[in-house]
Amino acid sequence: MPKNSKTLPIKELDNTIREALAQAIKQEHLDVSAVAKTIASVTGIDSNAIAKWQKQKSTPSAAHLLHFSKFYPSGLQMILAIIERDDLWQLAVENNIPKIMRDRLEKRTAKYKKRGDILRDVTAQKYASPLNERQLWFLDMLKTHGKMQNKHIATHWNVALRTAKRDTEKMLAAGYIHSVRDGGKGWFEGAGIATKDS
């Protein structure tokens, strides 16, 4: 997310919103063929409008953006990131708000699945306060795979590699993971596990 996004020119802010919303939609429903129709059934927003957001062909109105974020935690996280209030998202995670939102979504539609949703996991609760969802997912994957790379975050969450690197740099600084080098290759470890650094 760009610095000082609150003061960006309208056109640039629109582009930021379009990109962030497309990523948020991608995160929300895994293995669902008719994502736009599924989100439409939950929110009441026209599926054609949602399909355009998926393809970044249009910017949602403020009302639609807020309405989407009322139901979907990734929408709420996106808005808070755009206005540079990640601290409020961390507070929301601490208070289980994303989990509550997902529980409600599961009651509304059986098709709801959250990409990388590990907030129900003990690991996520342990690390909820200082880390974002990508970082929580990364730590959870370390338990299963042992070794991971920055590119795994970038690919799984559809974010730029520099964003993935910022995620791992923060985890390194906080002591959740450490870097391992072997010749020209490198990876990270978390609490006694190892992960590849691209």
C-alpha cells in the first residue's frame, strides 16, 4: 500500500482501491467457480458490478465498498490498510472480529471458504497481536512444510514480492523466524523450523 494514501490524487487512489479490492475478492472464496454470484448472494450487490471489480475494470462506490467490508474481513482489512490504520486491524484480530465475521458468512453461504484462514488455529491466536494474516499464514505453513520462501507469500496472497519481503523482515525483527543460508540459497526458520528466502 502506498505511503500517504489518504492524500493521493483521486485517480491514483482509485487504482489503489481497484487493485486492493480485486485481491480481497480473490482471498474470500476458494474453489468457488461463481465468485461474483456468491458474493452477490451474500451482500445483495449486483454480480455484474462484482465481476468488474474482480477484473479491476471499475472502482466501487463508497457505499458498495463499505457494504462489502461489512460482510468480508478482507474488505475491512483493505480499507484500514488504505487509510494506514493497520493498528486497528491488529486490534480487530486480537478481539476475534475476523473470526466472528467468517462465522457469520459460513451461516449465510455454505460456499464460503477463506483463503489462508488460520485464525481459528492456536498458532494464529498466539501471534494475533503483532502479525498480519499473511504472516500468521506463513508461520502456520512452517509447521507443515518446514521450509518456505518470500515467493510463497507473494503467490498465495497475490501480493508483490516486496510486500512479502516486508512481512518476513518484520517477523525476523520480532524474532518469530530466522534466516538460514546454504550456498547461494536461503530460507527462513520459525521457532526451530526452516524456510527459503527468494
